[in-house]
Amino acid sequence: MKFLTSIAVVLSGLTLAAGCARAQGSGTANYPDHPIKLVVGYAPGGGNDVAARLIAKELSPILGQTIVVENRPGAGTNIGASYVARSAPDGYTLTLSSTALAVNVTLYPKLDYDAVKDFEPIAIFAEAPNLLLVNPKLPVNSVAELIAYGKKHPGKLNFSSAGSGSTQHLAGELFKTKAGITATHVPYKGSAPSLTAVISGEADFTFVNIPSSKQLIESGQVKALAITSAHRFPAVPNIPTMAEAGVQGMEVATWYSILAPARTPRPIIDKLNKAVNQAVSKPEFRKQLEDLGTAPMTESPEFFKKFLADEIDRWRVIVQQSHATVN
């Protein structure tokens, strides 16, 4: 009797496991069958938010579901990243991540998530350098003049950023080191309020990506002095590189990517990667990204995984060299 009971228990367990496997397989095959949430760790209006809304609009018809962009700003994107890291690994809560994910590994002494272990890389789809922008009323018209002004008025300059630990913040700290000037960092919750501070004169200068600032430059609300790329950028061909302006070692870019919580099934990761690459491969969307000042990318999850690891190593050096802190 005990033997027969044991057999029944085993068979029951096998039946239950098979049923679960079928249910899981069915769920993966039908993915997505309801709206997907795309979390952005910055306030609305900045480059990350713009990138998220653009890619969401393109992905919706490809995946057959609405992509809802949800802004969860704060703590240098850590609030949003932590939320997604703890979400169900079912493909319905994703994050639009940027360079901050790699930076924060070194910048923050304690994080309640692991940038590598708690996420599944899906796709990296664009990269954008930063522009050095100043308030039009500041009496400078070049990087050399800004440096001279800073040296003549020590402690007077301040610069805004999209938040402590953002590439804008680190670009500013690195610029101070390279230029030999002092300037006070004033963090904001996103690129939009950071730019508003420069426009109003609350901040003297900032580093921000092209998507956030191109229209403001064209309207004369801010003045662009240089770009943090190795070569001049097609979207703003008349703006010199930092190297051309006399400051070497200032190549700083923001990249835009999509990640899922760790343990998200591989078929879902592959389906999302294929959808992102399909969207970016469309000539109209690709041109839209380029016009905004980003370089489109279509890569595999494996490429993105290695890219992220390399970026963590690269930014570790930059953070340490610039002596940047989140205080």
C-alpha cells in the first residue's frame, strides 16, 4: 500500500509539473497579451524620456500591444532601476536604461540592486554624445573663454545636471579637472529642469545630450560651445569637439537601452530584441533618431551584455579620476 501511495504521489507531481510547464510555455508563446510598462528613471522631457517615448511608439505596432512609459525619477535613476529589478520576470515591466546604470556601480557605495545580476539585457538602440551648453548671458563664446572666466572668477561658476551620477554630472566634474577650474554642481531631477536652470541663469553651464537641447540651441535659449564626441556630429556639424576646443579626454556619451528583470524567459528576451532591432532598422525611425542627435544601433543581447560590462569598467576609471560624489 505504501508503495502504491508513493507511486501515486510521484505521478501526481509529474502531472502537476507538466501542467505548469505547458502553462509557462503557453504564456511565453502568447507574449505579449497585455500592455507593457517601460520605466524611465528620469523626469519627463529629458533625453531618456524622449528616447523611451520614441521607441515605445515604434514597438507598439510591432508587438501588438501598448507600451506605457512610466517615469520614476530620483537617486540618479536608482529608484526606477530598483523597482524594475524587483518586478516579475515576465516581460511586462521593462526599463529604459542609460549610461547611469554603469556609472552608479562605482558612484554609489551601496545599491539595493546589482546592475549585472538583477537584469537581462535586451537591446541597446542608440548612443548620444553630450553638448557643453552655457547661459547666453554668460560673457563667453568658446570653451577657452569659459575656462578663462572660471579661472578669473574662482568659485563663481556652477553647473547643472540631470542628477547626481548622470553623465552630465560626471562630464562636468571631468571638465573641471581637465580645465583646472572650480564650479559647484547643482543636481536636478532630469535634463529638462537642468536645462531650465541654464536658460534662466540659475546655472551657468551644463552638459546635456542633443535630443534634449537641439531646439533650445536653435532658438537661442542656450549657447552650445562644444560636443563630447571624438568627431563632429552630423546633427550639429558646426559645433566643435572638446578636443578641437582644446580639452582632451572628454569623450562622454549617453546610450539608450532596454532591460528586463533577471530570469525573464529567453524567448521573451529574443522577441523583444528582434522587435527593437526591427524598429531601429526602419529608415524613417532611423532618420528620426539621427536628426535628434543619436547614433542608432542594432545589436544582440550578448553584445549588450558585454558592452555593459565594458562600460562599468570604463566609468569606474572616470568616476575615480573626477573624484565625483553624489553628495
